[in-house]
Amino acid sequence: MPRDDRSPLAFVVEDEPDVAALFRDILEEEGWDTVMASTVDSANRAIELLRRTPSLVVLDQRLPDGRGLSLVLGIRRRFPDTRILLVTGARALTRELEGSLVDAVFHKPIELKRFLSEVHMAGASVVG
């Protein structure tokens, strides 16, 4: 939950409760405020209600009501400078998406060191 406007904001869209809690815990440990959603529909509603620009979006590709990639264009339109990390279990979604639609693609299980590196890059863009 958001603490104050000085901490960077991360928006996490993940339907698996344990994975969502892991992302939230990692981000909050790193000093981020987090907003969570578990479906495409709840993510779209949250995007409309956000009063702060998220510096980072962690987006699961497979959600109960659709694909995470379906959210990317709306996020980019509303928050063009936000760093988007796509998390997927599908090996067919390769890193070819990086730099075009999303900033990084992570295959499950995620590489924690690389994930933290992306988190720090997104955070640095807020402070720096």
C-alpha cells in the first residue's frame, strides 16, 4: 500500500497470490510503494484510478481474464516513461519483445538478480 509520494510506485499485475506477495515483499523491501491487481479488468480499473505515475509495472502475461500484453498500450499511453517488466511462463515469448513493447521479459522462475537490477533502474529514473 502506498506510504507517501516520495517513494517510487510500482504497479504489480499478478494473479498467483504467492508470486504477487513475493513481488510486493521484494519491492517494499527495496523502498517502493506497491499497487496490486490480479486480472486484466482490475488492472484497467486501477490504471484509471492511479493518482501517481508508477515508475515500474510488473506484468504477468497469463491472467484469468486475458493476456498481460493487452494492458501494455494503455499503460504506455497513460505513463509513457514507466518501465514495464513482463513475466511469463511461456518460453515462446522471448526477449524479442524487449525494447519494443516492454522493457524486459522474465521467464518463470525469474532471475532475482536481474529483476532487482531492473527495479533499481526504474527507481533511479525517479531520483535521478
